[in-house]
Amino acid sequence: MIVNEFPDRIITVDGVEYLYFGGTNYLGMTTNPKFQKVLFESIKKWGTGYGSSRNSNIKLSIYETAEKLLAKNINSEAAITVSSGMLAGKLVIEHLTKTTDAFFHFPNVHQALMNPLSRPIIENGKLNSKIFDSTISKITVLTDAVPSQNVLPIDLSILLTIPKEKKINLVIDESNSLGIIGNEWQNILKKENIIIIRIASLAKALGLSGGVIAGSIDFIDTIKKEDTFIGAAGMNPALLETYCNAQKIYSTQKLKLEQNLNYFNIQFNNSEKFIFDSTYPIIYFEDKLISNKLLENKIIPTSFKYPNESGKLNRIVITANHSFVDLDHLIAQLS
């Protein structure tokens, strides 16, 4: 379907209005008038784009300001922004390839993190035996914070069973959870041999075209020295100014999303064919007849072939911009 406007809660296709329950605009920021006003003011200050290297002799102060705030908000020692979430993942993998003996990944890890030589971390319900190879001392583990087809944070406790002699770089993609759910897993994985590195797209809940890498000060300083980082233009500075000045709007929109999820959870009583949790805005389903029924009743979900899925990825996305009336209409069709 081709549309001629941003798909918010209502979109028009061939002159017909549909309710849109797809995409990744979880907090509804991209069409929020107050958020747009902050963005317009930021563009006046920083322009529409910035094509220079972050290592140029002229440095924009907003990068340091925004990155310090990002690090504080996501409870990380340090953070650095790049032009996309995909670049964030590729930068981290490029760097770790130089210092890692072996890569392992949890199921359904995003393509931004995949290394062609990576092995599944779980085999036959147990840790991959290669982890215990005496010739391997430094490993990198790749995972999404909330994997595709899941609505709860991934259980990483199995990493605690890896011998403490092994140095572990745990790389977590938080693109679909940043700004929505917390990161309580950090407390579980407080071990001297586990170093946590986080990457995320900012284009989903936060409504900003860009990506972030978060970790220790030493790790972030190392990324800054990578040729790819030096050679690439930084994230749009106007968007970073917008992030800094829109904190109250983010809080308001997150509260609206939580209210919508709670309402849906209370009203919806037919969860047999759906994967849903009241803390997460995505509802997964496999039955293609559900997509057909939704379309017949003027509701568009997300449905497309995804790289690491065997079939189509079908999901319903609830955003902060949906009304209770919208949710009632959705529930009526799903029931």
C-alpha cells in the first residue's frame, strides 16, 4: 500500500480511511504538534543537517550535551550517537571483530548485529559447547533486548553459567524497547567478566532519525577512534536538540501509551491466538485470516517478510496516539 502522508493512527489509502495499528511510532512522537514545534525551533538553531565528521576542528556542543543526557536517561556510563541504528550495530561489530575470539547469538537477533561467523548460543537447550573451548577466552554475545515474536525482555540468566574465566562482551539491541520499558537485566548481569554494550535506533519510540551506542567510557572512547565513525557524518544536531528539549513530551506520551496498554489488557479477553503483554505495545499473531479480517474492517496492521522470519511478520502495534474508541474497534474484530 502506498500512502501520501505519515501513517499515524488514521491513514488514507485510495481515498478510504483506515485505522493504522502498525509501524514503530510507539510514543506517537513524529506527528505530535508540541514535539514538531520543538523540532522546528531546533532546526532554526542547527539547520536541517550536518555533513561534517565529528572529528572536524569545528565541534558542535549539542552532541556532548545530548549524549550525556541520553547516557543518564538509559543508565549508562557513556553514550555516543550516529546517523542510524544500523550503523550503530555495524560499528560495534566491526570493532569487536578485532578483539573477539568467537561470536554467539540468541535466536532472532536483528541483522544490524549479525556477524557471519556467529554461532547460536543455545544448542539442544544448552550453552554451545564451543564456548568452553580452551582456545577461546574472549567471546561476544549478540541479542535483542526484546526479540522478534516476543513481548517480554529476553532471559539472559544463562550467561551467568559461563565460566568466569571467559571475558564476555554482551551486545544488546534495544531499538524496540528504548523509551518504552526499563533495563532491569543490567542488575542481573553484574559480573566482572560481563561487559554490556547497548545499541539502538532512535527512530522508533523517540521519533528521531539516528542511533546510539552506550557502554563504558573506555568503550565509547574506542568507538570514537574507529575509521568508520571518523569518516561518517554525525546524527542531525537539530534532532539532538529536540531530544534534549522534549523530555516532558516524552514523559506525557509514555503515560498515554501505558494507559492505552492497560485499557487494552482489561478489555481484551481473547488472547488464544495472540502474543501480548500489557507492558509492551506489540501484539503478534500468525493466522493470516486475522490480517484479512482486520483489513475488511478498515484496520491495517503490520505484515511483511522479515529477514529472520520463516514467514510473514504479522503484528499489531498500539501507540500513544490511539484513542480508547480505536482500541474498542480493534478489540471487537480480534474477539
